[in-house]
Amino acid sequence: MDKIFVEIGLDFDHNRYGLGRSVEIEHPDGSESRNKRKGEIFIVESRYLRLWLMKWVFIFDSQKPYFSIKRKGRLNFKIVVGKWGYSQ
């Protein structure tokens, strides 16, 4: 089963003009793909807000852990809301 992330918000990495929507698909083999098309989510597992400031990512999630902080290796600024789930 593929894990699908659907995000909308301010994201200069994956949206030419900053605001937009993107779909990321994680495949069972560990590979990932990203596109602008609609993702088929049949079972929504969680909804989240991700705030990326410099090298720090703050994640507020509807599933445990409800709040987490991660450190990344590159600088970025991003504010997105999203949901993730599984396809068949």
C-alpha cells in the first residue's frame, strides 16, 4: 500500500509561485514521488500542520505524537497543512 501525503500552503520548494497544493507518494520500497495531481486517499490516518523555519521543522499532528520538532540539513521556509493516508 502506498502512503499518500496531500499538502496545501506556502511552499517554495514544490510550488512555482509559493502557494499551492502538492501530493507526495511513498511507495513500499522506500522510494518517493511528488506530483500536482489529486491523490487517491481511501483511509485518512492523520491531519497536520507543518512549519519549517530555517533548519527546524515544527509538526502539529492529530495523531500521536501530537507535537514534534525535527532538524533538517538545509534552510527553508514553509507553512503547509495536510493529511496523509493509504491507498489500495
